[in-house]
Amino acid sequence: MPQVSRGNTLCADGSGRWADWAIARIEADYTRSADTHLIPLDLPALPGIAIYLKDESSHPTGSLKHRLARSLFLHALCSGWIGEGTTVVEASSGSTAVSEAYFARMLGLPFVAVIPASTAAEKIAAIEALGGQCHKVSEPGAVYGEAQRLAAERGGHYMDQFTFAERATDWRGNNNIAESIFAQMGHEPAPIPTWIVCGAGTGGTSATLGRFVRYHRHATLICVADPAHSVFHRHWHDRTIRHNDGACSLIEGIGRPRVEPSFVPNVIDRMEVVEDAASIAAARVLSRHLGRRVGGSTGTNLVACARLATEMAQAGVRGSIVTILCDSGERYASTCFNDAWLAQRGLDLADEEARMTAFLETGSLA
């Protein structure tokens, strides 16, 4: 359970409640930040279909999870769970922990990230550079219990992104990612997207997008691109399936071995299952296409976009698809962009890279 901390204590100068100061600090940081870019993907072979990348890598902490971390901190502060000096603990595959370390440092709070030992070295370095401590566990499924244990041991607060992601963000608006997408699409040829494609780690982003389009009565459909080893797509097809005890996905940040509390299947219209090799290949091809590296989860999204665009073209349907560029590929220089790492895992990307290259050139997945 969340720990009630000293949210009502005065600041050192006696000027007011610490929680007031902390909320104002986060809001000031938000005001200083510009919105993220919406990048059109150049696809001359598909003149009637436009694909856009919502570039969340441009946040101060470099990923989509910056939005989530800000919402989680505000939610915890306004709920009275975090006060001056509270140790904040999070279970994460890396990117959320990077973003939470940023906000914890902003508020002068100790931060501990409980992460799988397999987490990319670049993410670990980013967490530590922001003053966070990394606590590694050998089994990815052990992060939840270990984070809760550490928080209790230190009299701190377990942020628990997997439970609170879908409720910490106001899905009706308040400049969430959905509202931002639709505002930016306003002057495009097809301003109401036919599809929005995202991955699912906590499930919070797909829940926000799905609820937003229903609340505003848009015709947009939500597609979740899910790693083959994830349980989410299995649960979406059969609600009795809640765990996947097989191999874990190599795509950090999305796909989980258990159905997280924030995953809301009823607001999702379609799930696309993507093999790890296809995700990594797509990330590498898109990186060359854009002239800068993107992460593996962006590759997962692109594979789903390519399938949807191919179907739309074959059916003679015109429209737009928006997906998320989740984070920079520089965080995966030692993994997805490391040929030796790929070889150790028996991944040959040649065929998948050729397929994605062909899509960008011809508009069709052969």
C-alpha cells in the first residue's frame, strides 16, 4: 500500500507546504517544455496514406515515459503519498526509471529503480547520472515484489507505474499524448487518423488513447503492437489468460509476462503480434531512413503500421496512421544496434530488414 508521508510539512524557510512547492516545481518544468514533434514519414509509393511519428524522444528525459513519470509524481503528491525526504522506488525496464529519476532529483528525493539485470547499459547509466540507484534482479517478474519490499524497508513510496499509469493521466485531455496528436493533426490532409498505433508496457498509453477517442467520438481505431512473447495480445483474445511463463521479449519497454492492472483491453480495436527480429530490423531500417537511431519499440510500432498501411492500400482506403517514436536508439547501442549482441541471441535480421526496406520503397510488405 502507498506510504503516507510528510506532504504537509513546511519548506525550510517556513514559506508553505512542501507538497505545494513540489507541485509548482513540476508544473514550472512542464511550462518550460515544448510539445513533441509530429514527423511525417516520407512514403511516395503510398500517396493516399500518410504515416506520422509522434517523436517522444525529444522530452527532457528522452522518451514517452517522461509524460508518465510527470503524471505519476503529481498523482502521488496530490494523494499525499510523497513528502519531503520520501524515498521513491519504482519497478521498471529502464525508461520510466530514467524519467522518474529526473523528477526525483528535481524535488531532492532519493530514488531507487528496481530493474531486470538485462536492462541496457545505456539506461542504467542514465538513471545513475540523474542521481538514481539501480537495484538489479535476475528475473524480470521479480521487479514488482522487490520494489514493494524496498519501499517498505526504507519507509518510502513504491510508485507502481503498472497499477497507476492508466489512472494518473487525465485521459479526457489536459494536453495528454492523445490531445497533442489530434491538435497537431488538425491541418493535415486526413486530420482524424484512421489508426493510432502504440505498444503496451504498463498499458497506460493505449488506455489514454482509447478512452480519448471514445470520449471525443472520433472514428479513429487503436492498434497495439505487441511483442510475440508478451501476454497482452493473448489476454486481449482470451481474458482468462493472465500470465505468460515462456521466454521474455528482447524489446525493452513493451510486452510483459503478466497482465498489468493498467492494461485496458476493451479500448483496443486490434492487436498486432510482432516477432523480436522484425521489431529490431524495423528499428534499424527506420534509423537509416531518418538519419538517426530509434529504439526497438518504435520498430515494433512500425511493423504494425506497415501491415495496416498495406491493407489500406490494397482495399483502396485513404487516410492517416499515427504511431509513436518512443525513444532514441542510442539507448540500445549495446543491444539492438550491436551485431555481436544479436549474434549471441541467434538473430539474423537480413530477411526482416529487406522486408521493411521494401515497404518504405514500394509501400507494400512483400
